[in-house]
Amino acid sequence: MNNLIVIAALLAVMTLAYQLGMAKSGKQASRLAREKNHQAMHSRPHHHGALVAFWATVPAFAIFLLWSWFAPWMVNQMVIAQLPDHLAQLSGNELNAVLRRISNIANDFVSGGVLADWEIAAAQYYREMQEIAYAIMLALVSAAVALGLFLSYRKVNPALRARNAMEKVIKAVLIISSTIAILTTIGIVLSMVGETLRFFTYVSPTDFFFGTTWNPRFSTVGTGQQGEFGLLPLLSGTLLVASVALLVAIPLGLLSAIYLAEYAPKRLRNVAKPIIEILAGIPTIVYGFFALVTVGPFLAGLGDSVGLDIRATSALTAGVVMGIMIIPFISSLSDDILTQVPKSLRDGSLGLGATKSETIRKVVLPAALPGISGAVLLAASRAVGETMIVVLAAGNSPNLTANPFEAVSTMTVTIVNQLTGDNDFSSPQSLVAFALGLTLFVITLILNIVALLIVRKFREQYD
Amino acid sequence: MTESSSNSTPSAATQGWSVQDKVSASLRSRKRKEKAFKNLGLASVLVSLALVAILFINIFSKGIPAFWQTSMELDIYFDPQIVNVPEKPVQQADESFYDFDNRLQEWETELGFVNFNALINNAIIPLLPDFERSQTRFLTQLITSGERHALRQMVMDDPSVIGQTKTLRLLTAANIDVWLKGNIDRDLPDEQQQLPALVRDWADQLYAEGAIQNRFSTALFMNPDSRSSLASAGLAGAFVGSFYMMLIVIFLAIPMGVAAAIYLEEFAPKNKITDVIEVNINNLAAVPSIIFGLLGAAVFINWFNLPMSAPVVGGLVLSLMTLPTVIIATRSTLRAIPPSIRSAALGLGASRTQTVFHHVLPLAIPGILTGSILGVAQALGETAPLLLIGMKSFVASVPQTPFDQSTALPVQIYLWQGNELRNFFEARTSAAIIVLLMLMLSLNALAIWLRRKLEVRW
Amino acid sequence: MTQAQANPATTVTARNVEVFYGDTQAIKGIDLDVHTNEVLSFIGPSGCGKSTFLRCLNRMNDTIAGCRVTGSIELDGKDIYHPSVDEVLLRARVGMVFQKPNPFPKSIYDNIAYGPKLHGLVERKPELDDIVESSLRRAGLWEEVKDRLHAPGTGLSGGQQQRLCIARTIAVSPEVILMDEPCSALDPIATGIIEELIHDLKEKFTIVIVTHNMQQAARVSDRTAFFHLGDLVEVSPTDELFTNPKNKRTEDYITGRYG
């Protein structure tokens, strides 16, 4: 809560500094106006105000943020140094638990149990340290405010290019924001590569990429029993489910798109298109539930009645439901692409006496093929990376099989399983999730980039 | 150029009548194919629409009954004989906080030994005319266990209720709800039933008499999750968790996304670097969400030591995930604004920045809002990345701050669908799904409404 | 071949044709005969309905939503708007060349073979090869493309593409070829080649051409029809129309008072 006060104070300073800067430069402006010297004032008063406000608060805020990051760590270290020996020896999680309890006591959130003397002592020490840290922070922030305000206020004068300076600040903010996207990608790659390399110190890449058995035992490091980490059963499961999904989604999505783009009366199109697109907005967990409680039993029953042995949770169940999910991806992208095929091509074909369907099949679709294959690749990437449907409905058994009626497991399911178990983060059982994630990332990256390039090229062709 | 006149004409297609005949001959089968193709397309549309309908009807028919839950209105007498505890301690002037706290906890522990079930039983017994003393142990199966904690909480908050009679509505146990709603086969043999025959008879009897009623359940919305008292498991914790995360997404992803889009669209030079950024953003929008979960686990939790299961981490992860969506939506909105507006402003002597912020951005606001809302809706429904940052763990309280352990709506759905008491939780999960879908639907409706209301046409 | 003179044979007979786009009337009661093996050109200011009327002749207007045609248009004495008439058959008999060259994104060969294959005009590959060659020859394109028949048609120059489209049209041996401003997207040299081609094609086909270029009409056509605001103002032999127009509006137009 104290932090909120600081932020509120900074906001107040910001308004004040803005007014100060504006007032000073406003005075200068009116003086210049009296002297009929309109050219001399480079920037308008509110630019000066904004610049003063910026210097008065932003550096201070940066200090505040840094300190809020650094101080708790500092305080924790000092408290740990004060703790009785047997506690200071504790490792990571246990020590954290102790610290959390101390901080709770210090902040009067007592969570039950009778307090030991050392706890009270530590809590009191903790509180003192917190107060000192807070005082230091206040001092630093006030100094930054004072300094920033003083320097920038002094600099307010007609020649100062306050507008340009402000614009530079704005541009810097914009640039920083646009690098976040890049940083995210770098973060993804670095974090996953790092953890994957750690994983490969336990399991050799050959065993991982070409192993045909997936059986990571839940054992701790050092017992020798590490289990087998073969990727192939998971990869085959992933591809099997994704193939079923595409087999469902491509015909339905593409034919729907063709019908809606070429045949449907306007009213049907206006109603049907958004309804089908609803399918894309439904959270995947909902599909997973639907697959588990409705589609799975239905397919199993259907299998029974025709003498097929279909598991309720199988590659088929997950694939069919995933297919339903990606229908709108295919249909709306294809629709876009079909409507971009120029009318002149259709006219040319119709003018020769082709029927509508002949025109579509022999002229429009071939012309749209690159774009549509881009759409299919994007849908495939979506299918390969989809998690919740397969977690719930694919049966979670890592079999190396091509039979869609059997239960399978996928890379995404395994990532969830390995990271949500009780494994230590640095055990191969957890680290393998990152190796799987990296593999998945590379696969989808390739699919996405190829698809994006194809679609982009297609668009350029008919623009 | 024109040797054509000197060239002999081909045999097949010389005379008009011959072409006509051949075309006519092919017409019937071509028309049939035309019709078949068209019908195939129509069938696909209908199948897709039917799938939407089946999905919704399925979820709604399962979930809507779960908004009503069986409960019992009972006159609970807080019998001082049973609630036999000393006065609630009050902090003395010379007492330190720690000493007082220890006394308070002793008192609460003593309260914990009180048999609140007996209070409930005493209220129920008069309603069961054939009740025998030996059947007392079955009584606890009627009311869900969370209610006795609620009674204890009442006493803890206000000890003056001791000795009074309060009329309270208590939820029945989940199994009673299942039995009375017919969600379990009533003809199953005894050993497969969740409840003993006696309790089933009581339930039927009380239901017939109107003592047990099927009422709209506020527990679903007001309570946090619970594992010991299934009937009182609710979405409150998940709501608050999701709410915090959406706040973070709104305050992080949207401003940053808009800023990035403005830079890329209005300022950035068109060169290799911006091209890479462009491809990167498009790719990021298509990266599987679970990868963002891995990023969160490795960076926020393992490196930065942020707390597991906390909405703040979930919010950060979802923000990174939503960022490309916001950027793409904003860029396409900016691109749709005619360049003439920029030229006009620049021509009047406005700087590039002024042009963008005074003239272009205001026009882009409807599109940005719509895109952002859709991005938030998508983030609201996301599950997989949250599982990886520890949100899978059971949390029985409503998070006070974004740093507390919490769950989220879609994760709550995931947790509930896995509950062993299928008969009860299938419906409750569906109800939670309906709540989630309704929230997303209202966000989408808001987006559509805003677009209609603010739409600018050129 | 008969010359279009005293009592020429008529291929298309249009009587009282009116066209509406929704509530807007685009064509107001037009009567017009198209003579066999003539080149008839339609001229007039933009929006006068000449293209609309042209597109009535092979029912390409059917593809435009909200377009309604009344009156009668007969091809060889049969009403083409009669319910029993199939537009597929009609369009095989009345081919069309469009304003912008629109080769299909297929090979040159496949572009030409498209129509004959569609209509089942050929049974064997050699026959198809014959049609492709003769059509390309007729369109004056054979020498230029014979070595790259399987290269994409979209790789040709604009003028070549338009000749490819003409070849594609004549490959189904239509009786009438409709040309909707076929040279408007081409440079003068390509235009000259197409005009020569039209002159040669007259021998085999009846050609109706829409043009906004009066010189072109004068160069290629036997007769010229002048459209204005949905009316057919005047139709006369080309020499007569340009030298001695009967109607004041025609005169104003050809002398450049408006356009």
C-alpha cells in the first residue's frame, strides 16, 4: 500500500511539474508576444510543461521500480543472515517458506500456530529492515524528483526545443514497445534452448529424437533410473491427431467457404459466417470437455455398433473435435482468399460456357491454391500446438501407433504432464518439457513462416 | 501475323451445329455435377452450423440445471450446550499483538472442537418423523460439510449468536443433489449408489415435503473452490484470479501493442529489420499458447522467482500472448486510415508525432478498441499456459492480491472436469463453461457494439 | 460468305430490351439486329449501357446480382432468355473477350484446351492438339508461343494475353464473339495487331465489339451503333455514321462535343 502512496505522489508531482513548466514558458511566451517576437518561442508552453513533468517523474519512477525489485531481495538476505544456523542452512523452497512466514508475521497476517521466539525476533528485524529500505527509497525518489524538476525547470527558455525533445521521448517509448515482441521471441528461444541443453546433459539428443519409447520414470536425480525419453511416440501421436483434425476441417471448412463465397444468398452468408466463426472464439478447454463427455462416448458407441473398437479417449476423438475447432480458421482464410481471386477470371471461364462449379473447380480453386495451402498450413500449426483438447480427450498414453482409434499422447500433453507433476524443476523429467517445447516451437515456426510467406505472395499477386 | 486465313480449319469444331450438339450432349451430366457440388457446399455449411448448435445445446442442457442446487432451510439453534466455548478474547491494553493473537488462536481452536453437525442434526431431526437415534450418523450425509464451517465462521465473527435460533439456508450434499436431480441412475443396485438407501429415502421424503428445495445457487458465484465440501465449490476465486489477469493484460498488452503498432506503421523505416519484426509478430501470433506457458515457467518463475500460481505471472504470460493480436489489429486499423488525413495534417505544419497522436490515432480508436477487446476475450479463455505456471493447484480461497495463489476460470473448468464425483461435476463444469462463454460473449458483443457505434467511414 | 448488304442474314435479333440494376434502368427498350459475319461496334460515352447490352447477348448479366432483363433477344430465331435455354450452351455459342486480358493461371495450352475439354468437343489428345494449334494460329499467336505451350499464360505480354483470350474463345467455335473494349488495356501496337485480327476473324465469326475509341470503331467495324444514356440512338453502316450521322446526338458525340 505504501507503494501506492509513492505512485500517487509521483502523479501529483507530474501534474505540478507540468503546470510549473507551462507557467514559466507561458510567461516567456507572452513577454515575447509583447515584444512582437513571435518566432523566438520554439515550442508551445504545454510542450515545456510535458518535458518538465517527464524529467521530474520518470527518472524517479525508474529508481522506484528498481528499488522495489532490489530491496525485498536485500531485506531477505539480511534476514537470512540473522536467522538461527539450522534455518539459514535450509535449501531453496524451505527457506522461502520460512521467509514467507516471517514476512506474514511482520505484516500481521498471522496464519495460525504459536509463534516461536526466533520467529518474533526475525519478524521484528524484518519489519525494521523494511522500514529502512522504504526510507532509503523515499529519499532516493525525492532526490530524483527534486533534481529532475530543478534542472529541467531551469532549462525552460524560448529557444529550448521542448517539442522535439518530447517527441524523442515518445518515439523511444514506441520503439521500446515494438521491441517487446522481438524480446518475447528471443526469450522463448533462449529459455527453451537453455533448458533443453540442460536436458541433453542427462539424455543424449539421439535418444531423445530417435527413441521409440516414452517412459519417463518419476524418479529423483542420481538414482540412475531416469526412464526413457523417446520423442517419436509423442511426435506420431501429435501428427496423428493433427491429421484427423485436418481431415475433418479441410473438407468442411473449404466447402463451406466455397459455398458461402460463391453460392450462398447474401442473407445466409451474413448469418452463417459469423456463426461458424464463433467456433474459433470458444476456449479450447470447452472443446476438451465437449470431446471428453460427449464426442468420445458417442464415437465409442458408434464404433461398437459397427464392430469397431474405438476408445472413448483416442486420437480420433481429439482429432475430430480439434477439426471442429479449426473449421473457421480454414473457412474464413479460404473465404478471404477466394474473394481475392479476380472476377475477371470467373468471367473468362463463365464466358466460355463453363458452369459455376466448373469455374470454381478448374479456375478459381487452382488460382487460389497457394493461398489456401497457406491457410491449411496455419491450421496445421494450430492443430499441432493445441493443448487442452488433447490433454482431455486423446487418452494420454504414449503409443507409437498409426491407429486413430487408440489412445495416444502428444507433445503438448506431455509438456503439461511433465511440468505440472511434482518433479523438481531441474530434473530431466521437468527439463524434457522444454526440449519438447523447443521441438514444437520449431515445427510450428516452420509451418507459420512458410504459410505466411505463401499467403503474402498470393496477396501480392492479385493486389 | 495473320496466317490464320490460310490455315485449314480443324475437323471437330468447324460447324456451329456440331459444337451445339456436343455441348448439349454433355449438359445433363454437367448440370448434375453442378448441383451435386452446390449441395455438397450447402451440406458443409449446414454441418458446420449444426456442430455449433450441438456444442452449445450440449453444454447448455448439461450446465443450466447446475445453476439451481438443492438446499434446505433450517432453523438452527446455536445451543450453548453444544457451542460451549468461553468468551471471545479481546485485546487488552497492555497486551502485545503476538500474545493476543496466541489467545485468539487458542479460542478458535476450541471453537474448532465444537460439533456443529449436532446443531444441523437437531434442526433436521424434527423434519423426519420416523427418525431413530441409531441413524444419527447418516444425518451428516444430507448437508454438505462446508456448511458446518460456515456455522463456525458465524460464531467466530459474532459470538453473540450463541443461544439464538437463526433461519439459514444450507446446501445439501452434492450426492443428494445428484440423487434428487436424477443425475444418477435411480435403479442402480445399492452397492453402486453413492448414498445408503436410508439417506436416499430421507432425501426423497424431504424433497416431497418441500423441506429440500431446488433453488438458484449463489454458491456457484460467491464461494471459492472446495474439495471437502463439493456442493459449495464455487467460482469466486477463479473470477478474481481471471479478473486480475485481465487487468494486467489490459494495462500491459494493450498500451504496448498499440505503441508498437504505431511505431511500425507510422514511424519505422521500411527495411530488413522492420520486415523481420513484421514476420516475427505474425509468427508470434501463431505460436502455440503452451509455448508462452513454458516461457513463463522458465523466465518468470525460475529466473525471476515470481510466485507460482499467481495471477501476476499469469497476467504477464497472457499479456505477451495477447500482444501480437493487439499489434496486428491496431496496424490494420491504422493502415485503413486514408493517407490523405496524414498529408493534410503534415501539410498544416504538424510534426509527424502530432499528426499521429492528434489526427490518426483518434480515428483508429474504434478499431483498436475492438481488436483489443477480442484479444482480451481470447486471453480470458486461455488455459494451457496457466497450467504450466502452477495454476493447476487447488486454491480454496479468493486471492487478495495479484501475488496470491489463485486459479482462473478456464483452469477451474479443467480442475472440475477431473473431479471424481462425475455425476455432480459434469453439470457444474458445464455451468462454469456457460459462465465463461457468457463473459466472452459479452466482451465480443461489446466489441461489436463499439464498432457499430464508433465506426468511421470514408 | 455473303456480304452484309441489301438483305443480310441476321444472327441476333433484339427487341425492346430493357435492363434494370435493382431499381435503376440501364437500358431503355433497345431494338437491334446483328448480321451474320459482320463486325458491329457499339460506341457511346461511359455509362451509356453499351457494355450492359453486350453482356445481355450471352447472358453474362446473369452473374450480377439484382440484374433483370426484359424484352426478347433471339439467337438464330430462338429466345436466349427462354427458360429452356441453358446459359452454358448459349455461352458456348456466343463467346466473350473481356476488357482486361484474363488468361487463367494455367499453361498456354491449358488455357486454350479449357473450353473444348469442358464441353467434351474432343475425345482424343491429337484432336485437342489440333484445336489448340488452329486456335492459336487464328489468333496470330502460334508463331510466338509454339515453343512454350506449357509455359503459364500469365507470363505473356498484355497484347499476347489478349490474343490468347481470343484464341481461347474461338477454340470452342462460337458463332458470335462479343468483345468488351478488348484493347482498352493495351498499347497502340498491340491494339493494331488485335484490330487486324478482328478483321480476319470476321470471315468465320460474327463479332460485336464495344469500344470507347471512335477511330477503332471506324477502322474495324462494318456497322456502328451509338448508345447514349441507355438508348440506342442510331445504328448505321460505319462510314455513314461517321460521315453523315442522322441524329443530332450522334453528331455531337462524334464531333467531340461530349464524351
